[in-house]
Amino acid sequence: MSFNRTFTIIKPDAVSDGHTGAIIKQIEDAGFKIVSMKLTMLTHEKAGQFYAVHRERPFYKNLCKYMSSGAIVPMILEKDHAVEDFRTLIGSTNPAEAADGTIRKRYATSIEANAIHGSDSNENAQIESNFFFSEVEKY
């Protein structure tokens, strides 16, 4: 089944390294329309809520610390087959394993500082979009 929307976050490392514009350009060049976007910061508590699914994982505390360490850019994107096409565009979580030309291959510096988040399912795209954007913001 094809859905038209997905969710992403340009992470603190990519924002602080000045890659936000280049990443947005790559997203748009791949045919995605930005439906909603904002520059914001997560508190440690909010990062913990967003990543609650990983609470029992060994990397959870570091992930929350990292995601609350600087500005982020959450976005709702639109395109046919949005989730799967976006997962292809961003590449593997490990930038060393990511395909050439993907966002993570170009801008990530490690598995932890991997430049961008992308929803892994249509259901999670909706949940994650709702976490960051109100109905009014999702025009």
C-alpha cells in the first residue's frame, strides 16, 4: 500500500555542521514536497518521550542526550511511496554502509551522529508527525 507522507528530522550534528540547506535541497531534488517544517530544540525529557520505544536499549540515554544537544529540523514530507523512497534516500543507519549519494553517506559522521531520522513505517510517520506538529501546522 502506498502512502503519500513521511516524517524526518535533520539531527543536531547536521544542523550545527551547516548541512541543513544542502539536505533540504537533496530532499526536494528527490521529488519530495515539504508540507511542514520548523527549527526547534528538544528538551531531554521530550527526546525521551519521542524515543520511548528504545527505552530498554543500551543507546537510549546517549540518544536522548544527543537529540537534545542542539537545534533540529523536523519535517513532514509528501511524495508517492514516501516512507520507502525516503528510507532509500537517507541510506543505512551506519554511514560506512550507506550507498553513495545518500544523505547519510554525504553528511553523517558516525552511527550515532547520522545526520537524519526517517520514519520506518507509515504508522510511525503519522505518530512522529503528530509528536512535532499540530493539525493546524500539517497543512
